[in-house]
Amino acid sequence: MGGGLLGCMIWVFILTIHIPLLINSHFDAGKITNALKDTGLASCAFILAAFYEREG
């Protein structure tokens, strides 16, 4: 449950912080990289939550 909530929290962070920054500054490699890093982090949180839900 904790991993799923962490993934949701990171997705809300991406939607509220990174997406408006990407809309305002097109083709900024640093901002695109940061958004993709956080997307990967959220995805890993969801994967770990699903893995431990099956085991426990």
C-alpha cells in the first residue's frame, strides 16, 4: 500500500510541477530529463508495490 501511495504522490508531483515547466519551456533537455527521472521513480514505486502485494 505504501508503494502505491508513493507512486501516486510522485505522479501528482510530476503533473503539478514538471508538466507546466515543460509546457512553458520547449526543448529544454534538463527539464525533460528531470521529468523522465521522476516518471521512472514513480514507475519503480508501482512495480515494487505490486511485487510485495503478491508476496504478502
